[in-house]
Amino acid sequence: MSDNTLASRLYPTRIDLPAAARVQIVVILNQTLAATLDLKTQTKQAHWNVKGTDFFQLHELFDELAGELEEYVDMVAERVTALGGYALGTARAAASNSILPEYPFDILDGKEHVTALADRFAPYAKHIREAINKTNELGDADTADLYTEISRTIDKRLWFLEAHLQVSEIKGDNGTAGATTKTPQKAGIR
Ligand SMILES: [Fe+2]
């Protein structure tokens, strides 16, 4: 059976949401499951491999983020099964279905890892926000609420990551006020 067929497979259930809507919701949730598993393992990759003067605080922060993502993996997978669906939660399924790019294996210091994670938390946040609207439109307020809960925390975590980067993005690459080689607009800051 292909991943697409598995991702939309439904078991008999007494739940009152129509099957036509549940098929679509389960597909969206399985996309989220893949992306969440992928982001969790990438965040652990950063936790293990970060180096530099900020090692300890980043090592701890990345572990906290990975722990939250692990909770979302379980919440999302169990929403799939509550809707009568089949959860696709293996490492191989995550790798083939994730919307995220692979983590760079050639980076070293804290800022590079924070940037790599911010570059992945941002599209993940976008996917989650889009899923709030899609599942609302499909008449599933509970799944939309689950997505809203995840969205609020992921936005906050993107802030935590970007707060490490914004000073140098505003002031220039070396983070000093005198080195304003980029205007805030050029650096994408409004
Ligand atoms: Fe650890």
C-alpha cells in the first residue's frame, strides 16, 4: 500500500464527524506528524552537536524544544487514530513525507545551529497555521484547537531562536553598532 493510501486509510468508528472530512483531516495530520518527527530529530541533532561559547545554554534550549515536539508527535498521532485514521509515524515515513529540508551536517557554532533551526521552525509554523484554517473549514474544531495550541508555542519558540539572531541582523554581521552594513529592511526586519 502506498504512503498516500495509508495516509488516508480509515477504520470503522462511531465518531460523528463525516468520513469525507476525516479522510482529508487525517492526511493533513499525517503531514504534520512527519514534519514534527523530522523537526524533533533535527532539533536533537543541534542539541548534540552545537559548539561554541554559548554551548550550554543552547544545548539546554534545544533539548527543551525537542521535548515539546515529542509531545506534539504523540498528540498529533493520537488525533489521527481518534479520527479512525492510520498514523504514519516511523522514521522512514517521516523522512519521505516531511515538508522540511534535511539538517545541515557541516555546521558547528551556536549561531549556525540557531539559524538552521529558525529556518525550519518558520516553515513548520506556517504549516501549522494553515492547518488551523483547513481543519476549521472541514468542520473539526477539536483538531483546529490542537493545531492552535501547537501554533502558539511554535511562534514563541521561533521568537526564542530569532532573539539570538536579531541583534546581528539589525546591526550587521559582527553585531556591533558601528558595523551597519545592512539596514533593518535589507535584513528582513520591519
Ligand atoms: Fe541530551
